[in-house]
Amino acid sequence: MIAGRFGGSGTDIRNLVPIHGDVSRGAMARVENAVAEQINSGSTVFYQVMVHNPGATDRCRTGSTQPGTVRAAPAVRCRSTTPHRVMPGGVSYIWHTPWGQAFDRNVKRMWIERIAEATHWEPLRLDIPWNSVEEDLGTPLPEDYKKLAETFGKGEFSEFLRVFTVDATRQFDLVRIWKKFLDGDPESGPDPAFKPYRMYRPGQRGLIPWAFGEMKCSYFWLASEDEDPASWPIVTQGDPYPWHEVNMSTSEFVCRVLTDPVFEPFSIARLFPEPDFYPMD
């Protein structure tokens, strides 16, 4: 009942998730007390409860809490929908400060594990020379993206999505593809090919490509070396949808594209209900 504690609705169904009383009085109370401490200190908290029903589709209720108030909000208000931890009773919780710092440092790893489980993939644990990649780019990359690349290597998800990495054949090499985009990018102002965006250059905010898909789908980070890579929005465009910005981690986005049929307009779960991963040499 955290909504009711801070002036919001304690009866709005969007703020409620039915769980057993023992869980509510125990595990949930500990989580909500930690959230309350952040709100009382003046922080803005993005909070989500996700119910995990084995064999069923995840259902969630999302809310945004400002200092002294709790209200329901659409899912797009969340910086991430990554669970904080799974408690007894099958309920998980997340909350993020305005700076995008999760209380649980392992949350993004969970999305990669879900992708591996959904695709029946044994993690590779590749040793990829990220230092040289980040030196070429002039910025660090999101940690969960690097973990995703180390887990799967080069290949294709569900005959649709290919995530760039360090590729000796250069076909899916992130730095090479970024530089290829840069070749036709103007030094200043928006790029007509990516309007209203432009390609990333060191010292300038812009797009870094990290994947492409069928149906002319392209996936970028809106990157800046002055911002935490974990907070970079995902920018995507495809057929038939125009430019979208999505505030979630790379691994969560990939997981939802592959497995979440209501993650529109990005999901391919209805087209490929049994996601897989095909490695490429």
C-alpha cells in the first residue's frame, strides 16, 4: 500500500498487486520501507512490482513516485522495468533513483539470463577486448550490452535481430559499422538520413548503432560520453514504425523484443513464439 502512504490512491487497481498477507507484511514491507526512505529524503523514485507466474505471461503494475506523492503512471515513465529481486510469493520489485542507479547491481544480468533461457543457449563467456572498442568510440559502452555480447557472441536471434560486437570478419563489427555511418554524417546539425538525430561523435551527443533487424529495423543508443551509458535511451526505427526512444537497458529491450507479445511495436514474439539464437562464424 505504498501509494496510500504518500498521498496517492490506495484503491486504484493500477497501484495494486494481489499477494498473500504473509508476503505483504514481510518481504514487501522491507522493500517499501526502503523506497519510503528514498522518497522522504527528497528523491524521485521509479517503482514497479512485477508478478512472476510460472508458465504464464508476466503482469506488472507500474507507478512513479514524486517526493510526498504516489500515483499510477504508464510503463513508459519507468527508466527500467528490471526487477530488484524476487521475493517469496513470486513478486519482484525495482526502484531507480533519478540517476538511474538500481539498488540491486545484478538486475541487468537477469535479463540476459532470461534471453539465454528462452533461446536454450549455453553462455559462452567470451573475452572481448572492450578497451580498444571504447577507445575508438571515445566513450564506455553499457555494461549489460557487453555482457550480452560475451554471452552470445556473433549470431542472429529468431532469424530477425543481429547484435553487433567485435567481429574479425567485420560484418557485425560495432566500431566499423559506426564509422561507416559517420562517413556520410555532416560535421554539425542533424543528419538528413537520421533526422532529428545525428551520429555520435566524441564530445557530441548522437547515435551509436548496436543492432539491426529484418523489416528495415535499426537500433541505436542515444549516446554521450558525459552521461552514464546505463542511462542512454534506445532509439529505434523500422517498418512500419517511425523513430522511437525507449528508456530501458539493452538487455531488457532485446528480451522483450523476443519474448513479450505486448511490447509493441517492437516485439516479434507473435511471429516467432519459440525464440532461438543461431551462431555465425
